[in-house]
Amino acid sequence: MPTGGEGLAGAVAPPIWGTPSSVKNSYWNSSINGVMTSKGGGEAKTTEEMVKRSTYLDWNFEDIWHIQEEISYPTLRR
């Protein structure tokens, strides 16, 4: 079961701001909220996808992000 982010209804997004067309590599958990599309950009992913590093295209897991594969959503490194 993923940990953290409960107040975000399963949403995980890197800090990218701008118009919806400029939002890339941003995801939310459709298994939790049932939402499959968004006017704001991003992509719906299942819980199983949200806990896999391979889901997060172009995310820097060496310096910025950390994930416990098949256990948790990505978190910022400290």
C-alpha cells in the first residue's frame, strides 16, 4: 500500500507550472479517485503503476526523487 499523499487523493506531480499543454510527466492514481482524464494535463495511472519507477518518465531518481519500488509513491530526496 502506498504511503503518504493521502490528502492528495493519489496525485503525484513534479513541480512544473504553466498551461495545461505544458504539463508533462505528471500523474494521479485513478484506482483511488476513478478519474481517467484531466483538463489540467497529466496521465491517469493505477496504484500498481504509481509504485513503479518506470512509470515516471524523465524523473531524476538519482538526485531529486526516491521510490521504494512496488511499495511507495515517489518522494523528494532529503
